Amino acid sequence: MMNQPLISLPLLVICVYLCTTALAQSPSQAPSQDKDQAHAPAAQAPQAQAPDQPLVHAPPRKSPLSAVPNVTDILEKAGGFNVFIRLLKNTQVINQIEIQLNNSNNALTILAPTNDAFSGLKSGTLNTLNNEQKVQLLQFHLIPSFESLSNFQTISNPVRTQASNTHDYPLNITTTGGSVNISTGLVNTSISGTVYSDNQLAIYRVDKVLLPLAIFAPPISPSPSPSPSPSPSRSPLKSPSPTRSRSSPAATKPKKEEPAASSTDKIPPVASLDLSAGVILAGNVMVSIGVSVVAAVFLWSRPI
């Protein structure tokens, strides 16, 4: 009876020791597992780009003398603007952009068409343009001021670009909700994303090439004009000429071909024959009348 408590006590101590060890180790491992699980979704979740989130982030500028952003490098880093970059280089418009950005007082907004935007043009469209037209087309995509997406809500239309003028190169920008819509009179599109943005330069992605009216407007066929009526000033000049041409031969020809006639030759000799014929005719008429009268009297006086 006295041995049973001595045997059960060691077992109880061992059980208590094992339980205490297990409880001491489990809290230290659980937080590490929860921490790894909390960071795993953040690393694997895809990041969706907002329209105002730039593809290429602007580096911090340490001083006003720091290098200006390189437009070509920005577009190449963003990707999808190979045709636009090639046109900027071939026309040397990229040199004008760099000169403009080197002046700290100047700002610029670029509406950059993607490669798919140029693929959407009619085949051979760019080949039909001369170098001057290509320059104007590219400058039509440049706004000589820094415009954030919020600035487009209050911008004045038509928007001034670096092309010739707003009459031949109209560009209208409006906003609907969070969308920035662009219209040229021939093309309607919208800004699909921000490529780059700082306080001096903004580059936005557009999915269509902005075609200006001055270059791509269809020619207007002239309407058929009515046949012009003869003006009063021309009719007197034309009428005397045929009159002179008809009268001059008649006036000059008798003088050259016929000799001068005497006064007696002017009366044709057949005039006397015509007079005698008239007398003979008158006599015949009188005889006919007389015979008719006699016959009538004879018939009247004859008894019935």
C-alpha cells in the first residue's frame, strides 16, 4: 500500500516536464510561420498600373543643374514605342526636344503613339509624307507646356501644339470622369497610360496616331460651276467684227470690179417693158369688165 505513491510520482514529474517543454517551443515557431505567410501574398500579387502611375519613375533631381530626362531612353525603357522613336531620330525632332528641355524655363508634354497605333494606319501612309509633313505630324504630338492629367480638366480648346497653328492643326482635349479624350477632327482616342511625369516633362501613351487636318484631310472636289453668260462688255467687241467682215467685201468689191456708172445707166432698160406690160394688163382687165357688164345687161333685159 505504501509503494504505489512512490511509483506514480516520477511518472507525474516526467509528464509535467514534457508538457512544459512542448508548450515552451510551440509559441516561438508559430509567429515565424505566420510572418512568412503574411509576406508571401504581397510578393506574388501582380501590380496593376493606374493611368496616373508612370511606367518609368522620374529620378530625384539633386540640383537645377542636374541632367534633364532623356526622352529616347524613357521611351525605350517603357517599351512599345520603336516607330515613334525612329521617326523622332530621322526627322531630328528629338534634337529640338532636347534643346527645349535643356532650358529650365521650358516644359513639354508628349502624346506618344504606340507601335500598334502606327500599325493601325493605312499601309504606306508614312511613305507618302515628305520630311516637312513628318516633322509637322510629330510636332502635333507635342504640347509646349507641362500638363498633368488633372490639368486636362480645365485646359482651353483648341490646344496649342508645336505644329503650325490651331486652325489647320486643331487638337481638342476633354475629360469624362477619369478618361482624357483627344480629338483631331479625323481621329478620336484617349490617353491610355502615363509613361513619365515630373515637373517639366510629361509623356502619355495614346493608342492612335493623331492625324491633323492640314495633312490628312480628304480633298474637297470642286462643284461644277454654271456656264458663264456673256458679259455686256464683251458683246459689243464681238458683234462689230462679223459685221465688218461681211460688209467690207460688199463695199470694196463693186468699186474694184465695176466701172463708174453714169446717171442714165442707173435706170434698168427693162423698166419700159415693165410699164408697157402693165398697160397691156390694164387694158385686158378693162375689156373683161366691159364684156361682163354687157352680158349682165343682156341677161337682165331678157324677158323671163
